[in-house]
Amino acid sequence: MHRPSIDSVEISPTEPPSFSFTPRLESDWSTKRERIEKTPNYRCSAPKLVKSAPQIRSIICSAKKDPSPRLVTINGPSKTPLESPHYKNEKKPQTFFEQVFVIHAVIGNGSFGEVFSVQSREDSQFYAIKVSIATLRQHSISKYREAESHMSIRPHKNLVRFYRAWEEADRLYIQTELCDQSLQKYCSVKFAIPEDEIWNIFIDLLQAVHHLHSNDMIHDDIKPDNIFLTQEMICKLGDFGLAVNLKNPIHMKTVEEGDAKYLAPEVLNGSPTKASDIFSLGVTILEAATDLDLPSSGEEWHQLRNALIPEKFLKNMSKNLRYLIESMLERNPNNRPTAEELLEAPAIKEKLFGRDLYIHEVECRNVASTLLSSFLIWCMAFLSVIYDQIARCHVSIHSRRIGPNRPRPQHTPLHTPINSARIYAQSITGSAIRRQAELDNVPSREDHRPSINPLNLDDGSDDDVEIVRKQKPSTSSSGTESNSSVSPKPVRKEAKAVRRLTLDKMKPEWRDPCFIRDPLNLTEEERTARYLRIRIKEMTNDENDRKNQIDERPPPNSCPSRFRSRLRGGNVPLLDFNKLDMKDKKDTKDKK
Ligand SMILES: Nc1ncnc2c1ncn2[C@@H]1O[C@H](COP(=O)(O)OP(=O)(O)OP(=O)(O)O)[C@@H](O)[C@H]1O
Ligand SMILES: [Mg+2]
């Protein structure tokens, strides 16, 4: 059977094709899932042919060329080298790309080059960077077209955002927004996408195409491979490698055909138009909604372009979607609706508002989270600075108050209501009152209290022996003769005798359990009371010592005993040397 080849077909935009073909059986059409199931050994298609080895002439040329990175502007590469705080040493073997970005993975390979997911060292954000495999000289179409097309169009929420492009060592780098995955990849996992999602994808792409067309740009390569999805399932059109700026005559002269599977019939013999973009978009939506295994040539290719799509693919589709797809696949480009008309269609219009709202919400959320995270970072930085200052201040105050050699203030036990009366009585004020009573000859409690040997702080058990035993190894280990000569028996006897004496002397009310029990078994309250008693006792002793010191201070040797009482009274006699001199003179006169 003779089958017309695509090249031999004469297509005019208005007339039907001048050949007739026998429609093939429906069974020749299949979904991608069916194709994979039929061929168990199905593998992914072979990688696209890419010229990876540059021509020798190109190597020579590029070797001569200045290898420093140069920013690509809308008018071509700029003369001033590209700068970045992270691109320090131009003589380093690493390129600008390697120095400024942390490369995470290769996320795609295309006919133009390799695409990397990277994190910028400048702002810590993630980006996709497309690097040309072949040197720029080897590209048939204008080498900067993709970057130029990106730059000549205003950013849009449904276009992959462009950041910058630069040239280094005769290779082009294009930095764009990093998306989650391509629609092609999503379809290969999901096969036929549910209609709800299809409407969202359709609306997003229609808005992207409308934005391009209203700026006199044709994409010329609309296909699932060049459509990207974000994590929030927002659809974005990317890859402007074949885009045509209708205002640029050079672009018009150097147009290239896009992927044959999505190609509008009139582009075979002519140049791409806005209507051909609409056709490619119609085929893309049909493929995503039905999982149709699109033909790249042959009879099926023509059938699709003559509205002969088997019914089995369309039967589950809603009427509205089917009508819109069929209108977009019209053979005659003049009969196809424009992007603007499609956006005005009632089925799309009713969903458009909700979709726009969702995208704005996502954008607001992203902006808010970015602002919040940067605000938090600033707050943390501010707090860390403040904390550092406070910590320094605290350390300096603390060291000034305590000083390196000064003793630490003694720990004051917590005051409980039960203890407070006793604590007050034993406080300095309380002890002052007690001293007043002493002066008034009222016997105070402490004065009658026997002096307590440290060994008496426990009960009547044999803990004294324990203490001695505990002391024994340390004394023996010290090795001193005097210590090792101390035998436990005399100490034990002495301790018992002292304790008996002390306990006998003690009045029953003084047999305070906190004084005679093992200090380790005391309650917190008892220990506090004991601590305070000892402290008061020490203070009283100190006071007495001070008094005694004054009393017992030996008078100067030169002072005769008869003057001592006067000295104590504070009436210190003054020595008058004149009198003494006068007395001496008298004596000598008398002698003479
Ligand atoms: N911004 C991006 N975010 C995520 N993935 C991307 C991005 N850009 C490209 N890719 C991945 O890299 C692959 C190739 O990218 P792209 O289509 O831009 O390259 P290409 O060389 O022009 O390929 P082709 O000519 O076949 O379209 C894409 O299919 C996609 O998987
Ligand atoms: Mg591509």
C-alpha cells in the first residue's frame, strides 16, 4: 500500500489536503501505557544526538578568545567581565559557574545542552542552569536566541523565570528558575491526567501563550518536554530555544521547526505563526488528557491533522474540553481560535478566576515565607549580638564583685516561715539584742550552752569509731609518722568520754536533735538550724575574742604598772619634755 510521506503532502491553509488516504484501523492508535505493556523490553528513547566534540577550528578560536565570563545582554555579550563576591580568583581553573554555584545534579539533557540544578552561593537560592554542550560557534541558529527571547519578554507567572545568562570560554550559561519536573515526566508517571488537573494546566498554558503572543513572540516548540510544573502544581512554559520574535527580522529569517509530533500542518511548508502555537498547545493537552501515543510521521500523523481522532480517546472527555481541543486542532489555521478568544470561552472563564486566586495565594505565601525567614534570621542575629553583650557585661560585673581572690559570699539558707523566728533571733540584730541582755546581766542561752566537740554532733551510736576508721586510711596513706602513730582505741575512748560529759552537761531543752544526730541524716530544716547556730556561735566567739583582745592587750613595756589602769580608761598622759628639761636643769643647778 502506498503511503504518502509528510514531505510530499501539499498543504494549503484554506483547502483540504490534495491527497486521499485510507483511514487506518483504530487498533493502530494506542496509548503510551498500552505501548509499554505490549513491548515489555521497552526502554526509554535513546538520548538525543548532541555534538559533544567541538570542531578543531572552534577549539583554536575559543583558545584565542578571552575566557573570562561575560554577561549576555539583549544586545549580545557585554564587554565588562561578570563579577561576583564568590568569583575571586580569575586564574583559578574553575569556571564562574563552578565557583559561584554549588552543583547538585544533572536534571536534563536536551539538544542544546545539559541542565543542572544548583544552589547559588550568592543568595542560597536554587536555580536551573542550562549549559551549552557544543561551543557557541557550532549552533546553527543565533547562539544567543534563547537568552535574548527571555530578556525581551516581561516576566509572567506562567513563564519559567529568567535570571541571567553569561558566556565563558565560548559556552553559554542560562540561569533560570528551578521547577519541580517537566510535564513530560509527570505524564510518564500518571499516564492520563485527571480532567480537573488538565483544566488547570490548560488555563496556565493559555495565559503563558497569550502573554507571549501579545508581545509578538512565538514559542514554536510547545510540547510537554518544555512545560514545567512547580511543587504547587503551577504550570510554566520554558525553553525559548526556538522562540521567534516577530519584531526581529533576523529571527524571522532563521526559524527552525519544532518537534514533529506537535507540529502544525502548515509549518511544513511555511513559517511558524501564532496559530501554529495554538495547534501545538491543542496536541499537548490532548496527549496529557488521553495518554495518546502521538505519531511523529505516517498516516496517523495526517489523521490527527484532519480531525480523525479515534472516538475511544475522546469518549471520557467532557464536552467543553473536547470542543476546545477540536477547535485548536483545526486544519485551517485561520479557523483556530486565538489565545485571547480561548481565555474568553465560558468554560475557561469560569475556572480562570479560581485559578488566578490560587496562584496569587501561592505567590503571597512564598513571599511571606521568604520575608518571615529573612526576618527570623535578622532577629536571631540581633538576639545573638544582644546576648553576647549581656553575657560580657555579666561576666565583667561578676568578676569585679567577687574578684579573682576574694572569697565567695556564704550561702544563706532559704527562709521558711517555721525557721524565720529562730533565724531572726540568731541574726545579727537578734544577737545585738542578746548582747544587750548580757549587759543587763540576763543570762543568755548560748552562754550556758556547753562548748560542743565536733565529735558530739552525732547520736549515741558508735559513729565516732566510724569517723576514726574513715580517717585511718588517709592518715596511713599520708605516711607521716605522727599520724600513723595515732591508734583508734584512745581516740574512741576519749570521744566517748567527751560525748558522755557533754550530754550530761546539756540541759534537756538543749538536746536539740539537730545538734546530736548524724549530720548526714538531718532534714533540710534541721541542717539549716544547725548551720545558723554554729554560725551564731562563731560570731559570738569572734565578738568575745575581739573584746578580750582589747582587754588583754599587753600594755607597752615602757609603761609602768601604775599607769595601766589610766591607759585602759583612755586617759593617756602626755609627755611634756619641757618639764623634764626644766627638772634636769634644776638637778644640775642643785648639784653645782
Ligand atoms: N527550569 C527547569 N527546571 C527543571 N527542569 C528543567 C528546567 N529546565 C530544563 N529542565 C530539564 O532539562 C530538560 C532539557 O531542558 P530544555 O528543554 O530546556 O533543553 P533543550 O536542550 O532545549 O532540549 P530540547 O531541545 O530537547 O527541548 C527538560 O526536559 C527538563 O527535564
Ligand atoms: Mg527543551
